[in-house]
Amino acid sequence: VGAMNRNPYDYDRPVEDPKMFFGRQRVVQEIIGGICSPSGVSFALYGGRRMGKSSVLRQIERRLLERLSTDETPKVLPLYIDLDLSEMHTRKVLCKHVIQALQKGIQKHLAQVNLDAGLVDRLSRRREDSPEPQTDFEEAFKYVYDVCFPAIGGVRVAILIDESERIMSVDSLTELRANLRALLSNRPITRGNLVIVMAGSAQFHSDMEEGSPLKNILTEIPLKVLSEKDTLELIHNPTEGKLPDPLERLVMAQTGGHACMTQYVMYGLCAHGLEGADEDLVLEVADSYPERKSAFGDWVQDLEGPALDIYGVLAKHREPLKKSEVRSQIDTAPLQVNRALDALSFHGVITKDAQRCYAVTSELFRRWFLENIQALPGGTQYFSEAILVVDICDSSRIASQYGDHALNVVASALERLTLEGFRRFPAQWHKHRGDGFMITFSSCDGAVDYARGLLDALRAHNADPATEIPIHVRVGVHFGEVGLSLEGERVSNAMNMAARIEAVQAEHLIEDAQSVKREHLKTKDRLFLSEQVVEQLVPELRERARYLGYFEFKNIYGRHKLYALE
């Protein structure tokens, strides 16, 4: 990285350092201005995956906390809640979570407030069959405002909710949006004293568009890709201009103003050393972008047929096209064209210039699309699956010690147990791979349940007195996009990743204070999971996943979190 002591880019976390926050200052200022206005304005912030929503919420939180130590009024206590890390199954659980966040926020940031923690705690712990969770929250809120806040001149509370689409996807929370509307508009104690900023992606945006009770209560702000100026500042300023201008422009063309993509490419270039960077290195790092396995696939899944067709037209033209020129090349109704263009803009894969012409943003996504989507029959045979790889440990030792026939016996026993497991946990597809199998499932829960069942069956097999040679295996599970080749075979970088997870060794671990020790990494009878899998597990399984650390794999760029499940 040259004169810099550390890599200034971190593509894997929300931006909390204000010096690394580019292009979203106006959005943050607008939201803070509304929050601090006399009546208090609530907002819906939406944008595509990895568009920077979490970073915006974190910057809002930081600036509101700074205001608490100044003479500015009103004072606003921010409560950041990440629904992706919470188990919000009922309104009661969510209200309890918010009450506890309020209690912790007061204790941490408003030390001068004499909080009767016992009362708030009692309210948050009411029995789960409490008839009206909203009333519990109002009682806690009323206590805080009537008893605690007057001592310091009054404080407004801003709840910053990340991953808001989680609320929309839980059937038992269907009344929650009406409850939130009532709190923001109808309840005397909360109206004006409570504001909410909800950030979410496609599902949250769709809910707002389809007539959510919150639609006229929340001021909507779309988050789009960074402008050319902001993207170049993100590339140029943290590196003190060490990357030549032509390469800065190339990075911008590859990422198309996607902040996460830009940070990733710049992280990789800094890791290699900016002094030796050239065009080939920029393209190599860009093509290794790990979110291709998830974000790109998610974008495609969120886009309906007309949107994919329109993007295909734009992707093949280097020059921007007018809407009429796009319509002339596809057989789609005008209204569908408008919706498709809006959807493509939402995910940041196209942009509209001052002349109202449309063009693709990211060369990286354009290249991926043409290679992986339009190259497939029908253009829709790209999908996400959980990929499981199981392999026999020490197969070479078994062959050398007992002979090839013994290894065939062990392999046959594994095959029998593997196929028997499909009766309880049906697979989408499977094939032999070396001494084991590669198997795909429609869900991560299904893949993990199958793996645990297989390990249990193997333990029972090994405990059988009739078993002469015990079978020990390694299992790795990853989740990512899978495509069908023209020959009908599954093809995917995600499959390579699953194989690396299954075979991972201690030497691949980046040992640090939070990771396990290399000598404690299990070598057999283990189930290792990628971060993408753990994120999608049901809470019971997710809680049991044990963090192992970051790993680096040959020919797979970047660091990757792995977990173990017993």
C-alpha cells in the first residue's frame, strides 16, 4: 500500500469512519434535518443489496450521538437495531427488543438520567401472551418521558431499523406496520417524540409500493449508486492519489458507482500494492468480487423477464439508449418497460443521464450477465442453492494400509448412507466427487439438517461391531448461485468454494484473538459452514454455529468466515 500503514478500505462492514464515507452526506443531512425538525420526520430508506444503507444508518447514529454532548436542540437518542441479527418472530419480541435497546441507550449515552431500570425491565419481560405489545412499549416510553427525560430538558428517540424487509417476511408481524403508524401519528406520548428510520431492500420497497400503512407516514428516500465525482473521490482520497488517473477511471467503469464493489476492488489493489498496479490487475481483482456469488444472483432473481431482456439490450450497446430505442428491440408493453427500468435502476445496474438515456453502470456486472445469464438457455436457469460436499478422510491411508478393495467397501458404505439420507432430506441434485459426493439443496436448513443426519448415521455405522474399518468424513456447506451449462451440468464458482470449505486445513486459518487456535481445528467428522449459509439458517441452528475465523483459499480472492456446527 506504499506509504500507508494499513489498507484504508474495508468492503465487508458498514462504514463507520467518517473519512471513508463518500457520496451519501446529503442523504444523511436530509434525514438528520427531518429527525431534528420541530415535528420530527420518519423515513424509509431503500436501495439494492450492498448499496450502503447500513453505512448511512451508522453515520446518522454517530452524528446524533455527537449532538447529545452539544447545546443543539432537540437532543436525539439514536437506537440502532439490526433485524438481520435479531429473532423477530412476534410483535412481542420486537417490542421487547426495542424497550431493552432504549434502556441500554439511556444507560450508555445519558448518564445524567436516573433510570428506574427495574420498571423498564419488568415491562420488557411481560409474559409472551401479553394481549397488546404496543401498549407495553407505550408504557415504557411514557415512563421514560414523564420521569427520566424532563431532568435534562427532553430527548427525542430515533429508532434506526436495518434490514427492515425481515419484518415484512414474517407472517406474525403483519399488524406491526399498523402499530408503527399509530405510534408515529396517533399516540400523544410518542407522536413527535419518536421517529423511525427504516432501511431495507427489494421486499421492503415492494411493500411500500403496494400500499403499506406506513406509506404516507414515512418519507421515502431511494439510495442509488454513487455519482462519478463521489466514486472517484472514494478511489482517490483514501490512497492519496497513488493510483494513476487511467486506472482510477478503469476501477470506476468496473464498479459503476457501487460503493461496496469499489471498496472491494480498491482493497484488492492496495493489498497487491498500488505501485505495481496495471490494467490486468484491476480486471483480475474485479472479477474476483465475492458478492458475484450472492448479490448478482439476488439481483437477477429480483428482476422479472422484461427487466432481464431490457438489461440484455443495454448490455450489448456501448452507447446510452433512449426508452423508445429500448422498446423497439423487445416485445413488451410500455408499462412493463417502465417498471423494468425502475427495477434495474433500483438495483443500480443501469443509470439515466441528463438526456434521459439509459446505460449500464458496472462493467463487472455487465460482463457477468453476458457470460452467465444470456449464455444459458432461456436466460432464467440461474438460481441459488445450498451446496454440500462430503469426502472420506485419509482415503489414501486406507488404500495403502488395507488395500483398494477395503477402500471400495468404505466408499460403498458411504454411498449407501448418503443415498439413504435423501429419504428424509430430499436433494435437488447429486453426483460422485472423488471419494465422496457433491449435493445441492434448495435451502441451507435442508443442507445442514441432511449433513447432521449423515454424521449421525456414520457414528452409528462406526459403532456397529460388524464394521471393520470406520468411516470418517469432512463436510462443507456453502450457498451461492448455480447455473446449468448447455450440457445440463451444474456449473458455479460457489461449488469450488464448497469444496474448499470441506477440505480446509489449519494452515488456511488467519489466526487472531477471536479465531480458534490452529491446533484445535478438527480434521475429521466435522461440519463446516460458510458465512452465507449461517446467515440463512433458522435461529435454533444459527445460534449453535461456532465461529472459527477467517480463512484464505488458493485461487479464491479475499478472506472468508467459516463456522462449525456440531
